Amino acid sequence: MNALPPDLTPSGASPARAASPGSAPAATRAGARWFVLFTVAWLLIWTVQLTPLQLLLPLQLDTSESEAGWVSGVISSGLVLGVGGLAGVVAGPIAGALSDRKHPGTSRRRPFALAGTWITAICLLLTGVSDTPLAIGVSWVGVSIGIAVASAAFTAMIADQLPVQQRGAASSAASSAQAVGIVVGVGTVVLLGLGIFDGYLVLAIAMGVIGTAVVLLLPDPPKFTGSGSGSGSESALADSLAQTTSRLSFLRDRDFRWLLLGRLIVNIGNALGTSLLLFFLLYGLGIAKSEAEDSLLLLIVVYTVFVVIASIVSGVISDRIGKRRWITVVAAAVQAVSGVVIAASPSFSATMVAAALMGIGYGAFMTVGLAFATDLLPSERDHARDLGVVNVVASLGQLLGPVIGALLVALVGGFWLLFVAAAVLSLLGAAITLLAREGIRPKQDAPLALS
């Protein structure tokens, strides 16, 4: 593995800390097989999370034919997703911290990835057979927990197993898989004419079978034990004290705090613009229900194409120039423009343009932003915990968005305020991200070797 480029280090600092006795060896460069498996893992995660969010849950919770009217269905959908998001926020960092604390010499990420995979698959089936908002909400909480646990494990693999120069590419794979996943999921349901339960069944089988295979095939190097001096009990005590001290280290790190806050706000802005699209097509643009699903799929395809292009291009550029912050900030601003377009001209053609702009902005923001986060990790010892927080912050934004959006729709009885808020929050997130200073800083521990 090559040393970090000089321009990635602050104030002329050494590109990589010299290995000391007991420190872990530098991470080796991952090959194509690793990236294929890693991309498939994220493709599954995004497919099973976003297909229900965009299509299946709104169809289950739609109340247009009831006395309560369509706004009630929008509110129910927002609450279900919000409660699920809260569960994921709690589960993700806990799972990451527990995997960080696995005993030396044992696999750290694989057990949690497997557990999350199967929790998700089982709870998808339960969601599919549920027929009341309460039952749907409880089952979706299980799905959210499973996804959060698996995501924490997979996200930690980036910092565990990859050198800095490949983290942008891995982040690009994870981000672009998000857009592809939603097309695969929604496209399968719409084009095959699957019912609600059939859609959940297909998602559950894919997660259980393909997800398990990917988890078993991805490498999971054991935690490095080192060769420090002193008795085992003294080393264990020192390690315990160090772990306790570092448990909240990410909150003490100024740059990491700003990055987390900006990531949360930009993701809320994105969710405001995307999570209620089916309801917007039905009740904002007045498209017939028989045509709305096809229109939704078309918008998703446009969004996906630009997310994938922006993710790949921005990830490669950020790796080559070694600069992440300004790309992340500009990307969030582009996302803001999409909200302005659709608020100013609420038509299907304008929505198509907005989908393309949002795809460009969000694809670049998530890819380079995640790579930026790996550069700012406060402690190498707590990869999974800190990256779990990064991952959960993004998920929280995506799942808070529908709650806030539902309230905004109910407040004005329409959708214009929803898209104005999406633009404002995207700009605010860009400004906050700008406050995070760029630069690779020496960490407490060197990366783990990829075996």
C-alpha cells in the first residue's frame, strides 16, 4: 500500500504514523472481488430498506378511500418511518460498539452482519402480513434494527480493511448501490405487478439467501492483539480504561461533530424531497393511481442514473485530488436547487428535472461525505462505533424526513412547503459541513491488515 499523499496530511505531518511495537500493520489494497461483494451487500441493504419506504409502506398505509382522507395516510406513513428510524439510531451505534469490543483473535463484523441480515429478513415477512398501522409500525421497527446492525458492520469494513486511497471508491460503491437498489426493488414490484405481500416476500428471500452468502464470503480479519509488554491483567486494565475514555471521543472532536450535524441535516432535506413522492404524484399532481406507480418508477430511474454517475465521478475525483470538503458542500447546494425547481413549478416535467438535480447532489454528497468521515475518524480503535454513528446519522435524516414532511403537508394541506423546506435544509447542511476542517490526522492505532 502506498503512503498517503502529502496533501492529505495537515501542516506537513507525516503521511502515516511509523509502526511501533505492538501496532497493527498497514492495510493492504483490496481487489475487485472485495469490491463486488461489498457492493452487493449494500445493494441488498438499500433495496430492502427503500423499496418499502418509497412504495410498499405508502400503499399499505394509504387512506384515500377512508373518511379520514389522504392526509391521514401521509401522517401514518411518516410516523411509522420515524419510529423505525429511532430504533435504528439506537441499534446501529450499539452494534458497532459491541463489534469493536469483540475479543482479540475473533471475527468482529461477520456475526453482527449475519444477525442484522436475518433480523431484517424475518421482520420484512412480518411487515408484509400486517394490516394495521400499529402492527406495520412494530414490524418495521424490527426491519430498521436489522438494517442498522448490518449497516454498522459493513460500514466498519471500509476503515478496517481499506487504505485511505480506496475509501472514496468504497464509499462510492455504497452510495451508488443506494440508487440502484431502489430501482431494482421498485422496478421488480411494479413491472412484475407484485402485490404488497409478494413484494415483501421477494425482499425477505433476497436478504436471507444472498445476504448470508455475501457476509460469509467477505473477509473479516480478527482484531489485532499487538505485542505490548506487561502482564495480561495490567494490559487488560489499561485497555479497559482507554476504551472508557474514548467511548465518547467523537463528541469531543470539533470537525467530526460538524460533519455529523451537516450530514444529518442534508439527509433530512433529501428525505423531504423524496420520501413522499408517491403521495405527491397522487395528491399533489393529481395523477391517477393506476399511473402513479409507473410515474414513480420513471422518477426513480432518472434519480438513480444521476446518483450513480455523480457517486462514481465524485468518489474518483476526491481520491485523486485528496480533497473532500468542498465537493461535499457543493453537492449539498446542488440538492437544494432541486427543491427550488419543484416548489416553483409543481409539474411532472419539473419533477423530472428536480429528480436529476437531486440525484447529482445527493450522489456526490453521500459518496464524498462518507470518505470525508473516514478521514476524520477520531480513533482507529473505534471504527465500527464511529462509522456506525455516521451511518445512523444518515439513516436518521432519511427517516426523520417523512415525519417532518407529513407535518408540513398537513399544515398547509399541500406539498409546496415540503420542497421549500428541503431546499433550505440542504443549504443549511452545506454551510455546516463547511465548518469541518479538512486533513488526515494521526490516529491512536494503525489500520488492520486485510487478510
